[in-house]
Amino acid sequence: MILKASQRGGGRALGLHLNSSENEHITVHEIRGFLSGNIVDALREAEAIAKGTRCKQPLFSLSLSPPERESVATEIFEKALAEIEKRVGLEGQG
């Protein structure tokens, strides 16, 4: 599995990108810790919260890309995400 992670700003732009048809395959699996139930507004909310700080890139973006010919079960993604949250110190956020 290929992992690509980055810190970023631009919550609205990221949310619109994630919802766009240019993505081959994307599933918003869970939104937690936000008042909003949609990805664009949740990311805008995170940016609004960060405005009270000096943080310039309040968002952490992670793409999990399995090999093209592989079919990966949702449970495998969930386990990988739980381990990644733990390793980068984001466990229990939200």
C-alpha cells in the first residue's frame, strides 16, 4: 500500500477536491469531532478553529493507495488508519 501524507491549509479546496469526479475512487468513511456532517464544511470548520492560533496548515491529509490490481477490504483500511493515528499521535482526536 502506498501512503501519501501532508500537512495543509485550504480546507474548502481540499474538501471540494475530495468530492470531485477527478478522483478515481474515494469514500468518506467517517467524519468525527465536527458539527458538520459533510467533508467540505467539516474542513472549513477545522480551519476556522485554527484561525485563533498561529497554525498555517491545520489539516493533515493522508491517501492510502493499494496496488491497482488489488482489492482491499474496508477492515484493512480501518486497521491501517488506526495504526497510523496511533503512530503520528492523532489517536483519540475527534
